[in-house]
Amino acid sequence: MSEQVEFHLSPALSVTGVIDYSTTEGRKYYEKSVEQLNIEPFDCESDDLHLFVDALKERAREMGWDIPGVGITDIFHNPNDPESEYTNILSSHGTLTIQQIRTFEETHMHTDQRAAQDTHAMYRCIMNSISKSAIKRLNMWKEECTIGKFVSGNCLFKILVRESGLDTKTTATCIRTSLNNLPACMKSVGDDILKFNCHVKGLVRSLQERGERSTDLLINVTQGYMACQDKNFKRHVSWVVERDEDDPLSRLTVDQLMVKAANKHKALVQNGSWKTPDDVDRELMALRAEVSRSNRFNRHGKEQGRQVKKKWTRSDPKTSAGKHVFMSEEKWSKRPKWLKDHTRLKGDRPQVCEGITFYYCCEDTKGKCDGRWVRHKPAECNNRGKRKPYHQNKTDQHTKKPDKKNNPKKVTCKKTKSDQEAAALVIESPEESDSD
């Protein structure tokens, strides 16, 4: 008969006692235990802490670090009593202090035991799985994870958890406060049910790692779901909760409610009916649009609001492409002298300035203007009157003296004054006759 083979889940679990690193098998075992975890380098951020802890748990399970009562991750409350109670640091790190962990590590760090080899391998595994920025942060507390001339993997893990987030006595209170404010969390994630569920599971796990639990979790999660903006989803959650309350044999758990809520969310998204307005919402939206439109116009049908003056520009008539060409005020002030003084050039050829074509319009060029550089072609000139050049009009406005004789305002003022004097004489004349 064949001999019975001892069963193990991984090759590392078949190795018992002190490992001889001088052998090929011993070196392979060490290289396997200290290699990087199957995740991206950890940056000591609270959002990815649970992902790192889960990866480290897998490595501990594979290498035999978490064997109950034997592995290095079980921290005994009384290190001198092997039969005392112990706590797994990977599952309940919040219930242990750094001093308790150091006291436990001191019992085997200076001995030739398998535990000393495993805690050193755990230290190297964590350091190989974190980023450079995380290494700088942890090196500040290297004295706390060093016992004599040896390093402790359990102490390093405790410091890493502490640096990745809040790890004090008030942490549990903060977590409970977050669980009571789940409606605000639903708004912050944009009504994403899957993200909401992940956030809640993370808070519950953080609370369990500190040896506590929430008794009002089902109520808090239900309130968070009711803060969603989708009416069909809220109606479904209400129906699930009410059916559980009416059935005395039903025992609805938080995990069951999360699974049903996630399935309903996926179904609504797949059908294209997630957060779609119903008939009542459509009528309200139409009424709001009509009211906002009516408020934009006054009783004369003109649009209300402050009118903003457009910046002064000079535009060219539409080109062949149907577009306007504009010249800014700054460019127009720096126009050439021939355009500023309307000087006639030899040949009367069109001139281009800043991408705008100017034509000299006069009678010789079959135009109706009196010698001006304009933007219309002389053959298309529709000027009915004869205009003087621009510089002549401008000079006349400043140099021409006003005509006093032909000023209707002055004449009107004189007539008005003479009429007043005449009226005064008429009033005074009867008195003079009586005195005479």
C-alpha cells in the first residue's frame, strides 16, 4: 500500500519549525514570503487601506502567518501565558495598542524561533509593497517598530494603519457619525448605489476592526437609499422594507437589502429608466420653462435685462464667403495716412489695410462720393448727396465760426426779450396817464 501523504493548501504550510535559509528550499521560501503583494504600491491613503490589508491577509494565509494560536499575527494578551486570549492584528488592529504589540514581539525577537523569522519576513513584505512616499512617512517612526537590532512586521503594520487614517479613541465615534449621515453620502456619490454600498461596507469593517458594531445599521442604510433622486428605486426600497415589517418570519439583514438595492439599480440602468422623469415631473418642467420664458419678456414682448454695449469696431461688408471682417479700434487709430486724410493715390487702385479692401469713390471712378476711401465699390455707391471728404468735414466742424445773424436760437431770444419790454411799457402807461 502507498503511504498516506500529508495534506497542505500551499507548499509553505508544509514547512514547520525553523527554516534553513542556507538551502535552496529555504531561500525560495524567503523570496516568496517577502515579494511584493499583488496590488499597486500602497501610498498610505485611507481609501486603499482595506485593499492592502486584504492582500496582506492572503500572503499571511499562504505563508502560515495566521495559523490560530501559532502564527505571528495572533497577539496574545499575556505573552507569558500561551493559553491566554489572543487577537488577530490583521482583523482587529483597532483593539490593540503599539505597546501591546511590542510586548508580544519581545518574547521571541531575540530567540532562534520560527516566529522571529516570520515577523522579519512580514516586515520586508510590507516595505516591498508600499510606495516611496509611504516609506518616507514610516521611516519617521522606525524606532517604534525596532526592538533591539531586529525589526517587527506586526509593529510596522500597526504604524502603517495609524498613518493611513485616524486611529485614536475617537475613531469609532467618527465612524458612527458617518453612518448616521448616510443621506449626505448618497448625494456626494451622485446617487451611485454601488459606490454607496462600498462606502457603507468600508465603515462597517472599520468599526468591526475596533471591536464595535452598529445596532441601527439597517435604519441608517434605508435612510440613505431614500435620499436617492430616482422615484422607482425609492419605491422599491420602501416595498422591501415594508414587506419585511409585515412578515413576522422575515429577517431582513443589511447585506440582503444592499444586494436587492444593487440589483434594482442595475436593472433600471440597463433598461434606460434610471432617474427618468415621470408624467408629473414632465409637466412641472414644462411649467417652469414657461414661467422662466415669460419672465424674460416684458408686456411689449421685448426681452428684458441689461443691455451691454458692443465694443466699437469697423466692419467690412460681407466677403465672398459671407463673413464680416472687423478692424479693432486700436488698429483703426493706427491706419495709414492716405486712409486717414483720404488722399487720392495714383491710378485709383483699391488698397488693402488689415485685410480690408478700400476703394476711392469719386465721380471719376463712377461713384457718388466726393473723394473718399470707402468699403463699397464705386459702381455700387448709393450715396444720393455729394459728401465732402472726411478730413474736410472734420476741419470745418472745428474751424467754422457760428453765424450769429442766422442763429435761430439767438433771434428767438431777442424777440422774447423785446416782447417782455413792450409788455412792461403797456402796464406802466395807465399809471402815468392818471398822474398827469
